[in-house]
Amino acid sequence: MNQDKNIVVIGCGAGGGTAAQFARKTDRKAKITVFEKGKYPQYSKCGLPYVVSGRIPEFKDLIEFSEEWFRKANIDLFMETTVEQIDVKKQVIIAKKGKEIIEKPYSSLIIATGAKPSIPPIENLCVNGVLVDGVNVIRTIEDGKKIHSFVKKGKNATIIGAGLIGLEMACNIHKKGMNVTVIEALPNILANTLDEDMSNQVHEKVSKNISIFTNHLAMKIGNKNGKIHSVSKKNNETGEEEDIETDLLVISTGCKPKISLAKSAGCNIGKTGYITVNERSETSVEHVYAVGDCTEYKDFITKKSLPIGLGSVVVRQAIAAGVNSAGGNYKLPDGILQTRTTALFDLEIAAVGPTVSRADNTSVVSGKFNGSSGSVSLIPSSGSTGCSSFCGSSSGDFFPSLSSSSTGSVFASDFFSSFLGVSFPFSSVSLASGCSTIAGFSSSISIVGGERTCVLYTSTLFTGYNFLQFL
Ligand SMILES: Cc1cc2nc3c(=O)[nH]c(=O)nc-3n(C[C@H](O)[C@H](O)[C@H](O)COP(=O)(O)OP(=O)(O)OC[C@H]3O[C@@H](n4cnc5c(N)ncnc54)[C@H](O)[C@@H]3O)c2cc1C
């Protein structure tokens, strides 16, 4: 046993579990210990909405790596054990399992504590600090099971928040025969994923099955004997209020990072309120790494920090932390491209990188791309190196042709080799078969084709990877 390397990981979600695995791959002899306060080892949160609809049969099917798997990998996994303190001077953590206190020294520590749902200020949401019966958040298997127990054909469900997770929940609950209403405070659905024009098209299509109220705030819960029966919503423009009958409410309005341990250990917290880490997943404290939903990292395009919040990126960060904590040298690229894909009813949606409004003032190619798998045209919408056309073959292979630009000096091949530093496999971009590969060279390229809608943004790092994650 390599006594020098004593790697301790806090949290066994996608971040902590992956970091432990990669530490083991890097050093077969290091002592690796993972502490997880919950009941389940590493599982896919992304699949939670699909267990609710039955597409994935059981919640236990979401577990990616069992306790036995960790045992076989010679990783000590302490379940239902909460790390309560980090002493960075002594390089030791203190954890609690029931009444037992566990003290564990570390040579490297990986904080992967994740995040918790953020709950908006809605009147009567809780009784004695507990959510009213029928009101739920969606983050864990326990949350999923609770929601599942309220799903009943013919009854009414309301979702607060029209982001990716809110809409995935809406679709999957609708599939179980419930009438679904979505309330969104912002003017558009999927505001962090799509630009307004694309969002409007998705809104129109999805509205065939569910009711969506954008620009509305959920104000108050009506409950009887501690059980929800309605939610009142207010139109932000007119101030008009209306009650909606509801048997099940799901709140999906983002999350807050769990940073208290990192903060007390002296780790720098960034402007977004998340732990700052570098390209090696190191925090500002020596020997302490952090990964996942508790951290922020640079956006590849804007270079501004943004909360991670995506399993695909979490895994990359965790690989860096795992490898480096075990003595390797793994660096993330200088920024991440958030890649999002989903399927809402029969509509496939994908986006990579920031939306045009978020990419504002950034010198990147940007444009709208409308058409089917035949000939399409790209209309520059912003950015200093706009481009003018794309050509797609009928087989769905896309060949970009930058015939003009606002600067008149950028051509596709140059763009890829100089800006992205890679040559791009365009022949593999198959849109006819859905968003099977995410690719594009613009900060915002939207494609609408037949029944399929997808939005493509600059993507090189995670090409094809996220698709597997999401669908
Ligand atoms: C419904 C849903 C759908 C999603 N869909 C997608 C998707 O399609 N694609 C995608 O890329 N991402 C998706 N995500 C996001 C993705 O799941 C998360 O980014 C990822 O799971 C975060 O992993 P993590 O390890 O950072 O955090 P978590 O999974 O939250 O893990 C943190 C763990 O740390 C434990 N912990 C916290 N504090 C302590 C402590 N003090 N001691 C011990 N243990 C502690 C917690 O119990 C928890 O298990 C989805 C998320 C949700 C909720």
C-alpha cells in the first residue's frame, strides 16, 4: 500500500464517484476513501424524469456504480456518512456516521458536495418548515420517488420553471396521463439554452401537449389539511392573478451550491457564489480539489465564470481532480462549452455554448441557421466574424461554407484550425438522424428541419458525448 497517497473524496455523485475512479486508474496502490451522506452511490440524476414516466423501469436502474463496484476497485466507500469539518492545517477531515465520529487524514482532498434545489419565495409552500404534501423538488432519487407517488392519470400537475429539467419533468409527467401546466417567470422557455426565436418555436410545438405560461410568477399555494390543491400565478405584465387546480407541484428553478465546507476550509468562492477551481480542478487551498455542481469554471467563448451544473462537464472536471490528486497531470481546456440536448415529446433540441445574448460583446461567429437537411442558409445575427451560408446534403451531412463575413476574412477551415485548434469532422454531422452529433462553428446556429428542431453552437470538446448522456 502506498502510504503517502491518501486521497479523500467528499460526495459520491457524478463528481466524487468519477474522481475516485480516476484516482484509482492513475495509482493502483493509493488509499482512496469516499464519504457520501446519502443512501445511494453514484447514480444518474439525468435519468430521474424518465423513471417517473416509466421509460426507465426503476429508480435503482439509475445507479451507475454500486457499493460492490467501489469495493472491487479497492475504494473505501462510507455511505450515509457526512463530512462535517475539514482541518486544512492538519490535513484531516471529520465525518459522522450515526453516532460514530470518523477522522481521516488526507494527502489530497476532493470536494464534490454538489448542490441543492433553490426554492423561490412562494406563499404557503411549507408548513412547519416542511414542503406541503404534493409539493416537490427534483434532485435526488428520493425526490423522484415522491413525485412518482403523486403521479395519477387524469389529475393535474404544475411545474414551476421552464428550463431543461422542468420541461423534461413536464413531458414525462404528461406521458403518465396528467394535465400539465408550466409556470415560467421569464419571457421565454429554455432561456439559458435557446435564443428567443428558437425558444418560441419550441414553445409552440410543446404547447400542443402542455399549457405553458411564460412571464408568470407562482405566488401562492392553496392547501387543505396540509395537501396542495391549487397554485396561484400572476401575469408579470398585467398583474392579473389566477388559481390553477393542482394535485402535484414540481419546483424546478435551479439550484444552490453546497459550499459551506469549502468556505470554512478557506477555498476561494467566485462571483457566482461557487467554488473557484483552475484547469487542474485545484481550489485556492493547497492539496484541495473541487469538482461538480459546487464549482464554477470559465466559459470557453466568453471566458466569464459560470456554474457547472451539467453532468458531462462534472465528469471532465472529476477526471482532472482524480488524475491529479493521484500524482498525474490532467488539464481541462481553457473554458468549457456547455452542451445541452434533450427531447421534448417528438422534438429534439441541442445547444452548445452560450446563447447569443450571453455571448454578447464576444468576438465570435454568430448566426441563425434555418432549413431542413437540404440547402440551408445562415443569417448572421451578431458577432464580428459573421458568416453567410451553410450547405447541407440531402443525406444530412453538413458542409459549412463561409462565403462572406462581416470582416470578410474568415473561412471555415481557418476558423477551425486557428480558433478551435482542431479540424472538425463535418462529414459526421448528421442532422437527418436527429441531433446525433453536436457540431457547429457559430456561437449560435439554429436549425429547424421538418419535425426536428435543434440549435447548434460551437462545439468541439464534447462532440457526440453529451448526446449519449441526455437521451
Ligand atoms: C433531474 C435532473 C436532470 C439532469 N439532466 C442532466 C442531463 O441531461 N445532462 C447533464 O449533463 N446534466 C444533467 N443534470 C445535472 C447533473 O446531474 C449534475 O450536474 C451532476 O449530477 C452533479 O454531480 P455532482 O457530483 O457535482 O453533485 P451531486 O450529484 O449532487 O453529488 C454530490 C453528493 O455529495 C453528497 N454530499 C454533500 N455534502 C456532503 C457531505 N458533507 N458529506 C458527505 N457527502 C456529501 C451529496 O449527498 C451528493 O450525493 C441533471 C440534474 C437533474 C437534477
